[in-house]
Amino acid sequence: MVVAGNMSSAPPVLRALRFPLFITEVPMIKTDDSERLLTREELAAYWRVSPKTVSRISERDLPVVRIGKQVRYRLADVSAYEKRRRP
């Protein structure tokens, strides 16, 4: 994690920013990978399909987790769906 101050050791993307950047370390909550939640875009990239295709699949066969208006996909559900679809 980059801490504000010495930007010379920061990745080029961060060095290109022209405003002060204050990043602090946030402790990660360790959870089981099967409980990880993916966005529609993350799942589409993982499957190498369009986000619209992921939406169509989730309407029929893939359970979703709704957080307000946001839709997420549990990694365990994705794995189970893939196992069901394998020949």
C-alpha cells in the first residue's frame, strides 16, 4: 500500500495524478473465498463474456445477492453454476 508522502516509489498511474493523494492502509476482513462477492463486470471478465450475458444468465439460473440496488454474485454460487453446466 502506498502512503502519502514519497510518491517516487508509487506506481506510474499514481504518480501521474496531479492532486494530493492520501491513501491509508485499511485492515482486510479475512473471509472464505466462497463468500466473496463479484460485480457483474468482474464476473463478465472472469467468464470472458459481456455484462449483458451475465445478466441474462442470472435471470434464469444464477442466484444473486442484492445490496440495495446493487447486484452481486457469490463465488460459491458461480462455481456451483459452472459445475452444473459442465458436460
